[in-house]
Amino acid sequence: MITRPKVLYASEPNLDAAEFRRVLVESGLGVTRPIDDDVRLKAMLANADLVLTARLDAPGKPLIGLARGVTDFSWVCYISELAVCKSAQGLGIGKGLLDEARRQLGPSVAMSLISVPDAVGFYERIGMTRMADAFWFGRER
């Protein structure tokens, strides 16, 4: 019987931009994020209120997933990234990261996010409710 390494969930406000970039690329989110702009990636991390990681409890503690959010810690948290390396998708890592975010935020804080089309089913399966009336101003660069 093969045993999987344990997953360690933690708050890592000082996550390295190179690790952030690697998980974005390996998760597939790299195509929608500024992975070639190191200054912007560092700013994304520095200005986040919540940076949660999922690491394997194995030598080197490899990063396999992350959640990054902006919140007031009182009413709502916007999850700007939920990224899990493709090699670890389907193992409950994304749900584990969102569960950890909910644990840290507490029961009075709602969470929202914008899903990539391929992940809509995942969010529905874990019990998130679709929001039909969301709006967006796109960025210029």
C-alpha cells in the first residue's frame, strides 16, 4: 500500500515570489497571471491580507498549493488565487486551503472568488454558491 505524504497547511505572508510563480505555472493559472513581472508578483504577495500554503510533509517541504486573499477580516474575503499544482489536483488540496481560510477568517466572514471555467464544477462540489450578479472593470495592463 502506498501512503501519501501528509499535507501541511500554513499562513505564509512572506512567501517567496519564485515559489508563487512556480505554483501559478504548475497549476495552469500562470496563463492568466503576470508570471513574467517579478515586481508585480512581489506586490501581489506583499499586499495580500491572507497567504495560505499547502506543502507536502516530505524532504524540502515542497509547495503544492496556495490561496491568496484580500479581506477586512470582518465581512468578506476575496480569494484572488486558489492554485494547486496539476500533479496534486484531485487530492483535496484546494478544499483544504479553502477550509483553512474559513477557519482563520471565522464564521462571520464570507468568501468570494472568480473561477476559471474548468474549475466551476469543483466550487459547486464543495458547496460554494454561484453569484449571478457580479461585475468587473478589467485592468488596462
